[in-house]
Amino acid sequence: MPNELNPNYSIFGGELIAWLDKDLYVFLSGVLKHKNMVTVAMNNVHFKNPAYLGEIIEILACIKQIRRSSVSVYGKAMATDPATGSTRLIIQCEITYVAIDKNGKPLPVFNGIPNP
């Protein structure tokens, strides 16, 4: 959307990071059946290509590592030009979330998923 674009008419990097953080959280909470998690780290953030007005952005995620109270998720966003169908990677990163209890203290995450 126009309000998410910088003066070069490509999406702001901060918008992409926010989308990844939100979407990876939704993915992870659905897999783990745990809704109380906080972002504690964003690592290996690499902006690969710009995304432009009118392109369709798809965000993909997979669990990288499960620890006692934290989970690292790999995420990436792809941009598709609907006119040509061409797709390219625009950003990739790893985000770590910590499960917390109602007092904000770390809590063991669901342990029934095999560690990738």
C-alpha cells in the first residue's frame, strides 16, 4: 500500500520486519498452541530485493530450533508481480520467541514437536 512505501516506491524495511515478526508469531502460536510469547531476538536479517507497490507479498516460516522456553523460527518474504508471475526473495531472517506466563516469566514451550 502507498503508506508503506519509502521515497523510492519500495516497501520500508521496517514494515517488512514488523510483518515477519507478526506472521511468524501467528505461525508459531498455531503450531505450539501457546499464545503468550515475546520476541527476544531477530538475527541474520538480510534484505535481498525491494518490493514494489502492487506486488503480492507472501511470508513463509519454519521452526528452526526448540529449546526449553524459546523457539527460533526462520522466516522469509517473497514478492510476486501479479502481471508477470515472477517471484523473488525480498527478506529473510531468524526470530526467537520466549514463552511466558501471566507474570512475564519464561515458561516451558510445548515439547511434542520434534526439533528440526
